[in-house]
Amino acid sequence: MQENNMLLQMEHITKRFTGSVALSDASIHVERGEVHALIGENGAGKSTLIKVLTGVYRCDEGTILFDGQPSAIQSPQQAQREGISTIYQEINLVPFRSVTENIFLGREIFRWGLLDWRKMNAEANTLLERLHLSLDVTRPLNTYNIATQQMVAIARAISFKSKLVIMDEPTSSLNEDEVATLFTIIRQLKAEGVATIFVSHRLDELYVICDGITILRDGVTVDERPINTISKLELVAKMLGKDLGSVQKSGQTSFDANRHHAGEEVLLDAVGLRAGRKLQNANVKVHAGEIVGLAGLLGSGRSEVARAVFGADSIDAGTITIKGKETHFHKPEDAIRSGIGFCSEDRKIDGIIPDLSVRENLTLAALPTLTRSGIVDRKQQEAIVDRFIQRLGIKTAGPEQKIRELSGGNQQKVLLARWLCLNPRLLLLDEPTRGIDVGAKSEIQKLIEELAEEGMGVLLISSELEEIIEGSDHVVVLRDGATVAELARAGLSQDAILTAMAHGEHSEAGSGEDS
């Protein structure tokens, strides 16, 4: 890196929040005109680093130089004035306003004291033509699909004549043609000397468009280099904190490798699932009494598979067969009636209802079976709650305690009990041990194993490879929404899974070649 060509230098950034450290030693360096990848798993610190740069947060320690000067950006608005534009994955525009109004929001053009709509509409059209889009710019933004809204957000960002554009998962809503158009725009910006920080979990895209890469893990920059000097396999290993060489399985979970087995009955057989760009050709099969691990990097389609099976998201193509019968669930209620339970990845957003009690949260899915003429059978409800508090060892002051007052591990147990009280045949578990203490994690892992021993089928999604390897009878690896490897228990290893994540195939690790 040439010092006089450096646009952004963030060195040893630390950011603390109450009870946690989001960044502890994060650095990133971006040259003028460079397309720089910023990657890491959930919780690695990517979003926090971007928010520190753009003035949403102030760092507790570290230095920031932008365009050769110490940065003192206090707000996103100031960041835009200084030449930094951010395009977030969640589109942060005003849906009921027109395309033109969104592009010029906060910097409208006036003539004789009145809004100059003719000039703003013309400039909006010129910007969109650059993105190969032909739109009625006077229409409300929400009348267009998400992909088009994303392109409008990109048009707004480049209209600021920025020195640095930050793109957070910009291709997540785009089809292949739209991705190609976006990459053309990024290359145009590069030719004009505009730098781009590109946040994405799609490895193939990184190698197509990026020059350099910064890898974050647990708030620390673990590597930073030209992207053509790191293989996909090494990149994945660094993201996950795994040894690229021989990785020995040392029994780091509470699963018992000797207890695994699967019955003959097929509870779930999902074939060729497709849903936009999120699922491209996903396949997974679960037998009774079997724990099937679903592995892949963030953005690989793991949660999307579970949500599709549960009827929470619709699919464009593919078949889902439950207990030998091809099924198409229109809503989760249909899946629940078919004996399927689903613990979602984010228990705070999609799981618990924080201001309701343990009793109310635990029996939420069972209410239709506990209600007669609109009245809940309180005695039956309390019996169920008492039984599962005891069975799962839920530590609570009592059934009426608000669930938000429980620890993360005990909240997770309540969510598991919510489904277990319905006696499901198939349980979909998305990151069931994330963010909980070691003791609770051990208890939940043992419970999952006991459920499989009793004949329940379990689809286990986890970012922890040890949990997947030691807890699964069979592992399905996803990459960019497609099933790229299916690994039997006898051939399970971290190297095999990492290779499939990186290359989309089951091959010998450590080849150093990029597919």
C-alpha cells in the first residue's frame, strides 16, 4: 500500500458497549479507487466498524484518518458531506415518497424559492440511466420491487460524488443481470478514483470485484491483504477461526458420538428448493431419530431452508415431502399441525414475547389445543408448564416471571419447551446454542440428543463446526443457496466442511486453489 494513495486508515479501533466489547483491535486500510472487501461472521464487528467510521458511534480507542486528515465525523450526515456514502442492506429510504424525492432527500433543488421538480426529475433519470434503469421517477418508491429500491439507494449514494462508498450486502436482493450492472458501476467508480468498501458473504462475488480484503473475527482484524493472495479455503478458515492444517476432533461439545443413529422413516425430504437468489438448489433429508447438521457461512441459505420447510417463506420451485406426502405449507400453522416445530435464529426478535410470562411464552403454540370456547384451560396449561420447567431445568422464579428477566440460556429452553409440549416429529433448530453460557449450551445439546434417541428428527443449524460435527449423523453443506456437499458421519471433519464452504465441493483441504 502506498501511503500517499491511502484514502482511509482506521487503526486499533475499540468500541465498548455495556456488558460487551464490539471491537477490540480492528483496523482497515483502503486506497483511493480500491474495491475493498470487509467480511466476517455475525457478531464479528463489521457493522460496528462501519458505524464508527460514519459517525453513528464514537470509538473508545484508536485513530481514523480520512483523505489524509484526522477524522472527526460526528454523524452520518457529516459523513456524507465529507464524502462517505453508505448503502445499507435494509433499505433506509422513504417508501411513500417518489423516486426523485428519495434521491434528493435533504438536498432538494430550488428555483425562485420553489422546488425545481423538472431539474430534479431530469437529474434522477440521468442517474438511473447510468444504472441501466428506466423508471417513472415520480412514482412512490414502494410501488417498485426490492431490487429496484436497492438500485435507487445506490443511485442516491453515487449522486453525492463521494470519495468512499460503503455497500452492505448490496447484491442480496439483485438478480444476476442486476449484479452485473452493479459491478459495472463499481468499476466506473473505481476508474474515477472512488473507493468502495464491499460487505458480502458471497465469496465468488468478492473474488470478481474486490482488490483487497479485511477479515474480522470477534471484533479483531485477523487478516488484511490483497484478495488474490488468499485462497477461498484460507479465507473461510480465518473467518471461523479454524486451523487450515490438520484439525483434530477433540470432543468440544456435550454430544455423545456413540449414541447417534437414524431410523428408516423419512420425515423430511426437500429437493431443489429455489427462492429468488437466497435459495438456488437446496436439498436436505431428515430421517426419524436422526440429527442432520446444516452447515454454511452466513448468507449461504441455512435459515432460508428452515423457514421454507416451516412455511414461513414461500419458494419459487422445488418439492417438500413430509412423512412421505408432498406438501406445500402456506403458513407456519400448517407446519405445526403436521408435527413440525421451529426455533428461529434470533430468539429476541422471532422467538420470545419479552413482556409475557414464562407460562404464556411456553404454551403459545399450544393455545389452540388448550382453549375451549375461547377460554384457556388454565389448569392444563399450568400442568404443561410445570412439567417442562422441571424436565428442561428452566431456572425461573416461577411460571409468572416475565421471560425477558431470564438468562439467554433459559429463554432458549422456554422456546424449546414451546415446541416439545406439542410432541413434534420434526424439530428445526436454528442456532439453538448461540449466545448462551457453557452450562446451558451443554444442557441443550444433551436434550437435542435425547430427543433424537426418542425418535424425533432434528435439523440442526449452527455456525459452530464442533457442534455440527459432533452432534450430527449427517451434514449438508450450503453455499450461495445451493447444497454443495452431503457428508456422512464417517467422513465428517472440519477440513471437509471448510473445503465445501469455500469451493462448493468435497475435496482435500489445503490445495490452495480457488474454484
